[in-house]
Amino acid sequence: MSFLIKTASKQDIKSSDITNESDYLNRREFIKQTGILAGAAWAGGLGSPALANTSDYGSDYPNLIKTAYGKSEKLTSFEDATTYNNFYEFGTGKKDPAQNASNFKTDPWSITVEGEANKTGTFHLEDILKHAQIEERIYRFRCVEAWSMTVPWLGFSLADMLKRFEPTSKAKYVQFDTLYDPQQMPGQVRRVLDWPYRDGLRMDEAMNPLCFMATGIYGHHMPNQNGAPIRLVVPWKYGFKSIKSIVKIKFTEHEPVCTWNVTGPKEYGFYSNVNPNVDHPRWSQATERALGSKFWEPKAKTQLFNGYGEQVAHLYKDMDLKKYF
Amino acid sequence: MLQLEAVIKSNLFMLIKHRAPAVNFFKPMVFILCFLPFMLLVFNALNNELGPNPVEEIIRTLGDWAIYFILIGLTITPARKVFKLNWLIRYRRMTGLFAFFYVCMHFLSYIWFDQFFSIENIVKDIIKRPFITIGFISFLLLIPLAVTSTNGMMKRLKKNWGRLHQVIYPVSILALLHYFMMIKADYLVPGVMLVILSVLLGYRVILKFKR
């Protein structure tokens, strides 16, 4: 029995090695192609303001659909977005995830669906992705620590996925869990947070078209340190709501437990909407520093709902945002 | 036998005598060494090598070094007594002043790169946010120590000089508290610092009770 397991794991390592190499080759091929394209664009007098750096882009998603989301935004560089991460499962330092997540195994991957829905069970990620048409959306991302970035996410609408599980009328909230696996996630060896990492949304928030399930960034498959293989992106909330490496989705009648809310109930509320008027008790939320900005550049003003008020403000119209922070 | 003793004694005398030039050589070296983290930071800042969030890197690095130098300064007296290394006393003032230097740079980088000299925001921050209040108090308490660090001041204040400079004990606790209060979840680094500080302050408490 143990022999069998050993053989299986050996094979897995081999196959992932092969995948990596082909990804690498694809990327090189793509750089060459984009080089030619960029040259052509330049010759034709065209410019793409969103493209921070052509070498940032990968070609893991040849059929992706470009959308209008964030078309005029200035992107954070791929390097900054992938070397400055809060992913405590791989260490609490900003550089730790990039250093410690390289061997994280994200294939095979499955997601367990539980609670108030008709179609529950454990689903292979491939089966979930089968239905999805991958699109690119450029979103602003604002961390509760007052830094921000702008990232071209690749993925699909959360609502589309949730609908397929047929949540019942009792499903008022949806909860997500990150993988708990201290063998692979060295940060989980110490009880820095109450593992597994959990977060959740109210059902109407989750069904908002802005909520996005991301499997990649900048044309690449999701780098491990950014929450591979699949993560949530909720652009109008602080970054910690955008839970990474999801293994469980649970539909609930009552407000779910959220890890940061448990860690610091006075500092991190269930809603955690980006709001420059409600300070974190220890620092101001009025301004933010965009990753990659120079040290002499002043901070940018933070916008209510991170600038997505038009799409989401109605969700909170009769709520006191100071109380439900 | 007696002769040998005399030779050893004279040699020892020579050794002590010749220690003066050694200090003259080592002191500037130690000074440069203490200054190195700051120079490295400036160099990296100017070369864009501080990562995606340079301001955070600048403020944190300077704060870290301020605490390191407070701890080094507090190590000198116990190390001197326990290991009989009397010459260490020659480096106490320098480490203390470097602690003050890094605190000043830490504070300056906060008011400059984080707040852009907005007096209104800085005052609000200091009043509203306890961890900043405490950091600011420890900065203020260090000023009289730095001002009275000269030989002249030492002579003028006599016994009071020692009493005044005991302020470094509460300052070290406040500085570490300032660090603890800004942590979100992982207390490992300030925890290690706390263990070191407890040993250093505990040594002094035990010494006091022995008397």
C-alpha cells in the first residue's frame, strides 16, 4: 500500500515538472511574439496604456476574453504583484509566499460544496472550470494595510459558479475555506491565525457581477503565492476578503466565521468594505500607497468601495457603514 | 620565578599601554559599522532596490535598527561585568547615540515619506493611535539622554547623570511595546526581542536586589 502511494507521488512530481517546462517554453515563445506585436503596434503609432511591461504577460490563456473592466488603469508590474503578498499560510513576511510557495501542489485540486444547496459534494477543479469561459478583468485591489495594486485577473464570475450549485432559499451567506495542509504550507505550522483561513460574503454580495473567481493573472496561471489554483477577488472590499487557494464553499443561513474577524473583531469587520471614512483603529484608511510607487511620491486618496460604488453601493443602502465596517 | 612574573607584568603593562592605538583604530571602524545599515538603506533607496513598497521598508528597517541599538547599548554593561571586558565601556556612548540616530531617522522617514510633513495628520496620528503615541514618547525621552551624552555634561551632572540615563530602561520597554502594538498577528520577532530585553533588564533587577 505504501509502495503504491510512493509511486503515485513520484509520478505526480514528474508530470508537474513537464507542465512547468512547457509553460516556461510557452512563455518564452509568447515573449518573442509579443515583442513582434509590440514592435508592430509601435510602428503603427498605437499604444496600450494598461500594458505595464510586455514581458509581464504570459500566454497560458490563449482564448481569454478581454473585458472593459479597468481598461484605462495603470497596471502594477507582474514582479511587484507576485513578490509582495499577504498569504500567511506561507509565512507572514511579504516576500515569504514567493519564496515558500514554489513547491505547493495545486493539481489535482478539488472543492467541496456544502450546506444550503441542492448540488453539494466534492468537485474536481477541472469539472468546475469546464463550464467557465475565462475572461480578463483589470481590478484595483486595496489591502487593509493601506497599500494597493492593479491587477489583470483571469477567471469567471462567482455568481455563475454559485448558481450551478443551486443554493436554496435558506442560503443567506456563503463561506469559503483555504486549504489547511501544514506539510505544504509552512506558515500553518505556527498558529499565527486560526487555521484554516475562512472568509465569507452575504449572498447578495456574492451574486454581484463584480465578484470574480480568478485562476490566473497577467496571462499566466495563478502563481502559487497569489492563491493558486483558484481564489476569490472582491474588488470593493479589503484584500483579506479575497480568499486564496479555496477548497471549500459552504452555503449558510447565518453569518459565517471569518478568520480576521475572529483575530481582531474591533479591527476587521465582516463587511470590510474599502472605506476612507472609517479608519482601522491603528492607522488611517484615507490614503493608500500603490505598489511600485517611488518613496518620494505622495500616497493616493482611497475611494469609498474602492471606486466601485456605482456597482455595489446599493447593497448597503440602509446600513451604517461605521457600525457595519 | 619572580623574574618571569616581572616579565609578564611588564608585558601586560605594554599590552595595556598599546591598547590606546588599538581603540583609535577600532573606534572609527565600529562607527562605520554602525553607520552601515543606514548607508545601505540610502543606497538601496536611491537605486530602487527596496521592493514594491519602499516607504514601508524604509520606516521598518530604521525602526528595527533603533531597537537593535537600544538592545546592544543595554548589553554593554552586563557583558563588561560578566566577561570582565572593561574596554567595552568605550563603545557605550556611541551605541546609545546610534540608537538615537536611528530613532530620529525612523521618525523623520515617517513624517516625510509617510505623512509628507502634514503637521495636522501627524498630530492627529500621535494623539489618536496609541502605538504612535508610545513611539513618540520614547523618541522624546531619548532627547535629554542624547543632549547630556557629552563629557562636559557628564561632569556637570555628576551623580544625577547616572540617574537621568536610567531613563533608557523605560524607553527600551516603550520602544518594544511600540513594536508589539503594530503587529497584526505574528509576534515572533518582537517576542525574541522581548526575551533579550528581559534578560538585560532582569540582570539589573537582580543586581539591585543583591545589594
